[in-house]
Amino acid sequence: MNTGTLILATAALILISGCAPLPPIPPESAAVQQCLVCRNKRDFSCLTVEKTPATPHARYGGRDYWFCSENCRCEFEKRPDQFSSKP
Ligand SMILES: [Zn+2]
């Protein structure tokens, strides 16, 4: 990676994090949760998920996690420690 690319990447990172800061993870009891897989990917379009019987859901480390899709749930179950740890 050359210096120009590095500067560009850094600027993009600042721009992304500056424009869209990650909202705090809601408490487990909240009706609206975050898809931690999308949070990890900074994919804000489907970050927020409602807790409904149809929502993909997994239990790990004594707490429940909710996901925007079955894909995200599968990804979480492959590496749950990567997503459940606090950023
Ligand atoms: Zn997701």
C-alpha cells in the first residue's frame, strides 16, 4: 500500500465514522436490537432489528442476539466471540 492510498483510506475512515457514528448497543430487554454482524461491518442499512418471533435469533454466553437475516445469524454462530465482544 502506498502513502496516497493510506491517506485516502484514512480520510474515508474518518468520513465514515464522522458521518455515521455507531449507536450504542441497546440493553438486552429493549424491543429494538442491533444486528451485531451488520454493526461489525458498519452496514447501517439493516443495523436495527425488531425483536419478533420471526426475527433470526441466537443465544450465546447467556444472552440473546437478534439479526436482520438468517445470513447474519449464520455468520454470528460461526464466530460468536468476534461479534459479541464490545467494540
Ligand atoms: Zn445483519
